[in-house]
Amino acid sequence: MMLDSKQLHTLAVVVDCGGFDKAAQQLCVTQSAVSQRIRQLEDSLGQPVLLRVTPPQPTAAGRRLLQHYRQLALMESELLQTLRPDDNAQAFTTLAVGVNADSLATWFLPAIDAVLRTQRLLLDVVVDDQDHTQTLMQQGHVIGCVSTRAQAFQGGECRYLGTMRYRCLATPQYRARYFGDGLNAATLARAPAVLFSGKDDLHGEYLAQHFGFTQPFPSFTLPAPHAFVDITLAGHAYSLLPEMMVAEALASGALVDLLPAQPVDLALYWHHWRVESVLARQLADTLAACGQRWLRQDAV
């Protein structure tokens, strides 16, 4: 049995677009044609590849097919570049990668600058919490990701990048208003914090580790790192912020460290599928090397 490349491509577009109708628009075919290709793929395999929910989700078999398709597409693109090295009209290679928002806002783009300058590469960056980017990779949405997971996936490789140091910060006025009596269960229960999303466990884990505090606390939800800085500087909340984003504010006294002896060092790793790809390998090597410049190299 041979897998049909058109059917695999259709599966990927349905998952990436989040629906059959949007996939049909991108593929310039009818929605019926998209459904038919997916049914034919499922009939040939004898099992479903998509859960018909909103948006459609790949089954375990569908995830394996997506991983295979993305790896195959990458190798095919590189093969064509090798066969036609002098073709100025050569197409770009697109890599889907999962990155946490704080990395994207600080070190990730400078780290990959050299690769982007030397390769005809486009990145489809999918942003998620650093504890959840690995799910994107497992489900076949991305070919690599920045993650806190220290162990490689089956069929994948893992490289240590470095650690991002976070500090618990607020304005002096905020500290006086909410933490005049210190940081304890009573003050933490009424002091507004900032969370990235409902998946963001970093702040809650920090309070539990250092104070044994596991009760609800008021919080803003702001899915943008620079908004974290802005709302903290405005005095509306305290937050855990990457040290590299707030060096100037700390130096000027605009922000103060509420717990200077207790930072959070978040170890980050680059995961990618084990695939015969020069480009994927170069990206991994570049990120690992640039991590030595942009991230702390604490022992893990």
C-alpha cells in the first residue's frame, strides 16, 4: 500500500486551517472534495484520521501521518534545492515550529537570524506555553519546538538551550500597597497577578514552592509578554518576568524584586523529529549555539 500525497496534504491543511471549509478555500476545491479525500485516506487505512469536532483534531493515526507528511515535505524541498542549486526562483522551505511567547519576545528571533539570512527558509511559528509546546509536536502540527521537557520524544532529538531567569517584580508603590506586611498567605490572596493563559502554571507553582500557597488569587490574563511588562510598570499587578526583558526597569528602580534571593530558572530545550534534513539540523545547531549567548548556561 502506498500513501496518497494529495490525501496527506489535504489532512495537513484541514488540521492547520481548523476546518473542512477553510481547507477547501485554501486548496481551491469544494468542501465535498476535501471530505472525500479524507474518507478515502481513512478507508485505505481502515481507521479514522480525524475527530469530527470543532476544530477537527487528528487521531493517533492522524498524528503519525502528519509527522510523516511534514518530514517528507521537508526532505523533498531540500532535495529539489540540491538538484537545482542555481535556480533563483527556487521556492522557500517552510518549517512549522512551536515557541513559547517569552522566548519569541526575547532571544528566539535574534538566535535564528543567521539561518534566515543564509537559507531560503520561512517559519510558521505557533505560540504556546512552554510546558505545552511539546503537544504541538506530538500532534504533528510542528516539526520542532522550544520546550521545558528534558527528555527526547520517541523518534525525536533533544538539545539543551539554556535557562531563562524569571524574577517576581512589582513597582515600589504596588509593593507598599499590597505587600506592606510582606508576602504571606493573606497578602498573596488579595494581590492581583498576571497570567499568560489558563495553561500558565508558572506563577501558581512559584507561590506553592516558596510559600506553600495554593489558594485562588486575583489575576489578569494577558497573552503577550510585553503586556506583562506594561501592566506591571503601570502598577496594576505583580508578575514573574524574564530578567532579560526588564534589566533597565530594575536598574532605574521602576520595578523592584519582591524576592531577590528566589528567582525562577526555567530550563529550555529544543526538540525536533529525527529526520534526514540538513536544514532541520542547522536550525537545531544554531539554536543550541546561540543559547550560549542569549540564555544562562546553568547546570541542569
